[in-house]
Amino acid sequence: MKASTKIAVGLGIMAALASSSAFAATVALDFGFGTPVGSMDWTPGNALAKGAIPLPVGPAGFPPQKSFDLYYQARLGNFQDTSNNVISGTGLNTPGGYEITAVIGFGEKGNTSASGTTATANFDLDSSRPSYVYFYKDVARDANDLTGAGFTNGNLFLSGHVVGLVGSNFGTRGVVSNLDNTADGNNWATANAGAGQLTLNGTGGTNVLIQVDAFNQDEAVIQTPINLFQFMFSLNFDTSNNLPFNKVNPTQNMFTGAGGNYQIWDGVAGVTTLGATNGVNGPDMLFQADAITSFDLTQVPEPSTFVLAGLGLLAVGGVLRRRVR
């Protein structure tokens, strides 16, 4: 058993198994470095609403709603214990160590409260569109936020799909600035044929529930008291103050599943898929995404197959929060 890569659900869930009633409990995961992991803190990353602009105007959560795809990619910043303290000595992001990356894609449908530059958009899950969740572990440590390269290298140790979306919204205000406002300068200065890439300023948030379908047995093994489990992560994107980009470079390319990387801007010149002003012209909208993943255990009854076994399925949930940066 590889100490640095094995995952085991804490034995505290055994008590919950004795009851057939629904329950939810916070759990820690054992990654093999001696301290239980209560959460995974991702570095600020990129999220792309592909084909979202313009949105139709209408009441929140009601038709007309426009369907589009939402994509996310980021690197793990650190592991945290159950008291939200950073765990040291894990080998993550260190010379000779490794990196962990996440790429996520799913469908959304939404509308906006008003046309123009000041409005609040609200979204629901569009389950008719393809969905994926992939976590990779890579000793090359070559993920590059600006170019979008290196996020799907290494060993795939977790895969899943999105099954729920709660409280997804994004508000823009009538302020326009450079899209790239990071400390290393405006790397998008020559976008839009040299005019520079502008963006609306805005904030938002999303709760995404993800069912984990598989772990790579070479990288991660979930040990549970019984084998009839369904594992889910709840990912909460808290996107406050995420436009303009101020903690990570806006990416030129976004991973979009089987099709590979989708080019947002060629890096030299030419019109971007964001239009002259990100959030106004489109057809795409790019925003900074900061996230935390934590893990909850929830019992979910299976309506057919597992009823015959007299057991309810259990779910492990996690919250991925994007925080204000």
C-alpha cells in the first residue's frame, strides 16, 4: 500500500451504518501521511461558461433559460486537517514531489435579471449535457494556468460526474477593467487584435454535487466497511470578487473533455471568444474560480437494485468553495 496515495474513509462511519435512516456527517480522508484530511484547498483557477452570452432576461429559475457548458480547471494548493490547518510534509507542490489537478465540466441553463452591464444571472443544472470530473496526480508538476497545458497529465485517480447544482448565480456591476489584473502584468494585453481584453467586474457562487464513480487503484483506494457505497462530492464555488482576475492568469485554453483544449485566445492577436468585453459580448465568459473541497457522508436510498439487498446506499460528500481572493 502506497502511504502517500491510499485513501481510506474513517472508521467513524461504521456507527452510521447501523442505522437505516438518512443521515449526514462530516468525515476525514486518510491519504497516508499521518494526518486525516478534512479539506483540499485549491489554488485559484479558471472557469469558462462556453456559449452562455447573451443570456435571456427573465425571473430567476424560470424560462426562458439558455443552456451552455461550464468548464473548470485548477491545481491543488494544499491539504488541510479537520481544523482547517495546512498539513505539511505531503510532498504536494514541492521539488521532487507531485501536483494534483482537477478538470470539471457540466451543463447549466440560466437567465439574467436584466440586459446590460448590471444584472444578476441565476443557473440550474442541465443534466442533458455531458458531465465529467477528473482528478490527476502528476510528478511533472507542469500545469500552466495561462496556457492551459498540463492539467490532464499524470495518473487519473478520481473520476465522476455532476448530479446536482444549488444556488448558482453570478452578479455583474457596471464596472469595466482589464481581464488580467494579476501581479505579473497583463498577459492578455494583445488580445482582441491588440485592443486588450476588457471584462465586467462581478461576483457569484455555485454549489455542485458530484458523484464519484471510480478511483484509480494504483493511486487511491477507498476502504469501507461494506462495498455497497455510492460516493458523492458537493463542490461549492464561492466566486466572490472573481472578476477581474487578480490571483491567477486568465487561461488561453480550457480543457473541455474528449475534445481536448478549447482555444479562447491564440496568445498573440485576433478576436477572443469573450468578445471585446468579457460578460457582455461573448459568446463565452471566463472567470476566476477559487475552491475548497471537504467531505461529508450522506445516506442515499437506492430505489431499485439495492432495495433487494435491504441496504441504502451511502454517499460521501465534499464541498468545494471558492472564496473571495
